[in-house]
Amino acid sequence: MDFQEEEHITMLRDMIRKFVAKEVTSEMVAAWDEADQIPREMLVRIGELGLCGLTFGEEHGGFGRDIVAMTVAIEELAKPM
């Protein structure tokens, strides 16, 4: 069995890591956690990256990625926590 990460997953992981490093701090995440919500502006930015429709089919405006891609996205977005 080949357990090597596919190139599109590596690219997705790298893109999210760069986004989080540039735009998200642990203090921001703590404030969001305290308020029990993420600001709309951040959700818009996440959407602009294509992460909101990651697993939706292309025919529905998404990217048609699999659960592995979604798991990687969630994992990387949760790291500042």
C-alpha cells in the first residue's frame, strides 16, 4: 500500500498553513472561542480560499474533493487553537 500524500492534498495543506500563519493568531482564536463564533469577515476569507465548498461537487459550485481533503482543511485550520 502507498500511504504517500497526494499532491493536491499537499498543496491544500500548504495553502492553509500559509493562510493561518499570515491571518490567524492564537489570541484571535481564543476570542472566537469565548464569543462562540467566528467573525463573518474570516468566514468570507475562508470561503475565498474555496474551503467552504471543498467537498461539494463541481456541478454545485464546489471543488469535488474527498473527505481526506476536508480532514486536512479542518486539521490545519484548528492548529492555532
